[in-house]
Amino acid sequence: MVRSIKSFALKNKRVLLRLDLNVPLRDGAVADDFRIHAALPTMQYCLESGASLVIMSHLGRPKGQVKPDLSLIPVGEKIAEILEMPIKFSDDCISEDALDVSLGLKPGEIHLLENLRFHEEETSNDPVFSERLAHHGQIYINDAFGTAHRAHASNVGVAKQFSYKGIGFLIEKELRYLESVVQRPERPLTMILGGAKIDTKLALIDRFAEQADYLLIGGGMAFTFLQALGHSVGKSLVDPSMLRTATKILQRVQSQRAKLLFPLDVVTAPSLEDGDRAEEHPVEAIPETAMGLDIGSRTVSLFQDIIHNSKTIIWNGPLGVFEQPGFDQGTRAIAQTLAELKEGEQITVIGGGDTAAAVKHFGLMTEMSHVSTGGGASLELLSGNRLPAIIALETA
């Protein structure tokens, strides 16, 4: 059993809170505060309950080195701005000075620790490092879904040091949506898969070929399948090492529940830089000198019809190069179609990572039932795998 933050008496307690504050920075400031806002309900609940907060997170991949451009100082400034209150900051997460600041906190105060990954012991899940982190708090709450698939010191090692440990509201929401759509979906259930790589989606395809009613394939990964089906795909992205696997998937899915659908047409151009030369072609007639960079209008219509007749839609992976003008229409159209379902009974779940970035790019983040904050973690959970950080919180 994993306990919710609501099951603890927090008054006058120091809560050691693991958050995912791995946000993009630009010119020394937070460029996208989506993950900070996602963690606010848990932070505010702790403060309103009379607790003090010690917040820890990583930022980027400094690989055990202190890199000033990956400091959490700008993140702390953004948190202070949003909460309209000062917060304390320590430039080393396990120093004696940092521990003294935590021990001296009063109810309602916040102490932010510097980037955990400035110490290589964080990613190696070092037990001594975990124990030193644990000294900061009396209750441990993990609300960092984006790192829940990693067995690191701050989410697995630290948890072993606490009798009182649980999850915050963000992880609770992630588990509720992602587990429910897998275990108890309203049907018809449609899975939309895109992105460039097949190998990262194999487990999803295997699982949802049996559980979903429709599997809609787009993005760069579609061209490996199309070539396996015998189509000439020109200069489109193909993973030769995955062609045999793609063929096996095509054969296996024929006997399973889901109807597997690929693009009928694609938007092509000589290169990514040639958005002004974009053309639509049926998949049977992709020019040898062009590459497929988006799904075409017939495919959009097909996918939209299926989406409108579905009760649950899970989307993982963009359907084209949405960042580039000329190749963004397919991903935009599907995102807008999902957004239009908000007032209905359909459930729309966006699987984090690049898909969440696309939805945000089109200004539709708030129009979805749920947008996951963790790409890798959501992939693992949807694929049926257990998350190490959640296992570490289980109590008898």
C-alpha cells in the first residue's frame, strides 16, 4: 500500500519533498513553469497544514559536477514569485550548513536544496548520500512523477530511511489516470502512437494490441512500418535494425484485438528546411527524393473519425515535425480534435514528453483530461511496468 499525503499529520513537521523541477531555463530564468505549477497543490497543502518544507530536485544532467548554469536558483526564484513568499536556499544539498537550515525551519517556511545531480551519488543511489538527504525531514513525500521510473537516491534510497512516507497530489493524479485507462478503460479505447523511434514504443504496442480497440500510428516511426509493408518511402526516416521487428508486429497484431492503422497519405519535402515546398502524397507514391514529415489530410480525417467514436484516447508521440512550419498540421489537427472532446464524456490522456510539448506549443494544455508530467515514467506505467519510486513507498 502507498499512502497519500492526506494520511499524515503534518503540523509542526518537516516534510522532505521530492519534486520534478527539471524545467527549461533561458537567459538564467525559468522558460516553462508547467512542472512547477503541477507541484503547487502539494506544496500549498503542506504549508497550509502547518508543515515546513525541504524541497529537493535535479536539473539537467551535470553528471556529478557543479555546473552553475544548472543551478536551481532560478527555479527557487520562480517558486518564491508564484507563492509570493521568500524561500531559503542551500548551495549543497548534503552540507552541514544545509542541514542546519532545515533543522531551523519554522512552520510555513520553505528550504530549497541545490541540484541533487551535482553529486554523482544521486544517480548511483548511494546509501550514504541517501541517509544524509533523509536527515532533512521527518516525513518523506515523493511528488516527482517524471523521475519515478529511475532508481535514484532521492526517490528510492531516501524512501528506505523513512517510516512515514507517501505520495503527493501530482503522483496520485498521474497514477489515477494512467492506471485507470489501462486497467478499466471506457471503450472504445484508442491509442495514438507517434514520434521517431519504434524501439521505445515496443512495449506499448505489445500491450495495447491486445487491450485497445484501435492503434493509430504516425510520426517518424510509421515509415519503418510502411517499408515493412512494402512501400517505397523515399528519404523518410527508417530504422533498418527494426524492420524485422516491425514485420513480426504486423503479423502478430493480425490475431489480436486492436485494429492497427497507418497513414494513408503524408506531407513530404526534400528536407526539414523546405517547409515552403511541402506536398501531400499517398503512401503508395512518396517521391524518391522526398522525406515524409507529417501525416496528410486523408489520414487526419481517418484518425479524427476514430477519435470521435472513442471513449478513451491515449496519445504518445507527435505525428509530424510539429516544431517546423509546414509539417505541424497533422499534430495540430489531432490535438485540436482531442481538445474539442473536453465537454463530452471522453477521456483524453497525453503521455508526457514530446507529446505534452506539442500540446503546449498549440496552446491546448488545459483542454485535455490529463497531461502527464513524465514522458519516460508514463511510458513505463502504460507499458505495464512498475515504477521503482512507487515500489519504494509501499508499506505493509
